Amino acid sequence: MYPIGYVRKEAGRTTIVVDKKYQPGLLRFEELREAWVLWWLDRNDTPEKRATLQVHPQGNSDNLLTGVFATRSPLRPNLIAMTRCKVLSVKEDVIEIDEIDAFPGTPVLDLKN
């Protein structure tokens, strides 16, 4: 898998900067109100974390033990995350979104309507 771009957070703005070679794929993207952003949990990659298959949701031991596929846990075998984002604007290779639960510099794997 190869990232198509990266999350940027600067001066109160959240953007996805897409690699120039993928810019043609953004044709008419500005017409979308929302889009799914698939991204890589790159700061969470250890063999131990990938082996975790059951968690207490939200890290709260009062919550019932639950399989990771039934949660939004960042601990999972494949570190693919997705967030539904509002599309605010698109200028060339930069997509401004409302917010995303990813860190600045996080690799973006794909965008979907």
C-alpha cells in the first residue's frame, strides 16, 4: 500500500495534501459535501498492538470485553482507519476538511464518496 497524501493541521485548518500525481483523481471532488478518508494508524504499529483482538471499548474496563472488529479501537491487525469528513474546499492538490481524528503527517490511503 502506498499513501496518496498526508494530513496537515496548521493555523486552525485541517487539510489533506494529495501527491501531485494523484491530483487528476480529484476532478469534481469539490462537489462532494462529505467523503470517507481512509488513513493509516502509523503511530500505533507494534507487533503487540497488532496482536490485540479484544479490548474494553474506549479503554474503560467497566465496558464489556469486545472484539476489535466490533469497535473503533486503534488496536487492530491491519491499521486502516476511516473517518467521514465534511469537504470544505479543494484547491489543486489540497482538500480542506472540517476535522479528522488523525495526527498531522498521517498517511492517507484513499478517499471515497
